[in-house]
Amino acid sequence: MGQESQLTPRPGSRQSGQSCPSESSGHNTTPDIAAPGHTLPPDVIADLRTDHAGEVGAVCIYAGVLWASRDADVRAFAIRHLATEQAHLLHISEWLPANQHTHLLPVWRLAGWLTGALPALAGPRATYITIEAVERFVDQHYAQQIARLRSEPHLSALRRTLLDCQRDEVHHRDEAAAAQGSGQRGLITRAWCALVDAGSRAAVYVCRYV
Ligand SMILES: [Fe+2]
Ligand SMILES: [Fe+2]
């Protein structure tokens, strides 16, 4: 389900394991801009590990939706989003060495798939509400990282990657919110959304370390 291919570092980038110099040579004191393949600080790697796990989970969410739903609109929605999440996964994989992936990817694949499949069995509105809850969390998650990177000019290319992903997640959130229509949410729906949010937070916490 989740794509985990490690892309070849871009031309001119250093191979993983080499240090990113803090300053360029000569009299120019502007820090080098880190690129995919450069060694990154441990806290940034930990953040990227959570991003990678999240994008694997996102791919599986939409795979779960497509497994469970026969609704044409839901399926078109899921196919579009799935393509975007696969692109996100590739972009994050460029930055994160494969040996830094979380060891719990099978858990997140299953959790993601269930997060997509279960509401899709219940119907389109449950699916859209779930996607809105997931993407609302992901937007906040990326926003926190992007804010931390604001003070790290040498990581501006990584920040740009995260901004691009966040923009797509916001679009996914808003599209899901618009598609679900109006109406009260019942107790089960509210409890499910709370579970999705709590599960996402727990996954991020665990992935920073495992
Ligand atoms: Fe994504
Ligand atoms: Fe998304």
C-alpha cells in the first residue's frame, strides 16, 4: 500500500551520511541550503519520521476508502487525494533516509486503512467527516514544523517542501468539509473524530522515537 521508494538524491546533493557544511567556502558566510540527501539535525529527522509515517498512513486511508466505497463521488475524491498523498510520500522520502523510517509502518498502514475503510462502509458523509478530521490534524502538524524551520535558513528547501504538502492538506480538508454538507453530528461521529484525532497525536508522538 504505502510507497517507500527512496529516490536517488538530486544532482549535486551529497549522499546520505555526509555532513552538510554550515558555511560555504571562501568569504561567503551564507549557510548552504540543505537538499535531499544531506544529513539533517536529529530533531528534524524525528519530525520527518512522523511526516513519512503520516503520508504512508494517508495513502492507506484512501486505499481503504477505495476498497470500501462504491459511491462514485467518494471514489473520485479518494482517487484524486490518493495521487496527492503518493506524491507527498515521495517528497518526504527524498528527505528521510530509509534507515530512519519508523519501525512501526505496518501498524500505521493498518491504522490508516481502517481509518479510511470503516467510515466508507458507513457512507459518504462519514468518509468526508473523517477526512476533514485527519487533514485538520495534518495541517496543524505541518504548521508546527514549518514554524520551527522559520529560524533555520539553511533548511529553507525542506520548509518549502513542507509548505507545499501543507497547502495540499488544507485543500483536502476544505474539500472534505464542503462535500459533507450541513447537519448535526451524532455522538458516534463525534467520538470517532475524537478517536481519529487522538490516534493521530499518539502516532506522531511514538514515531518521533520508534
Ligand atoms: Fe499528505
Ligand atoms: Fe492530504
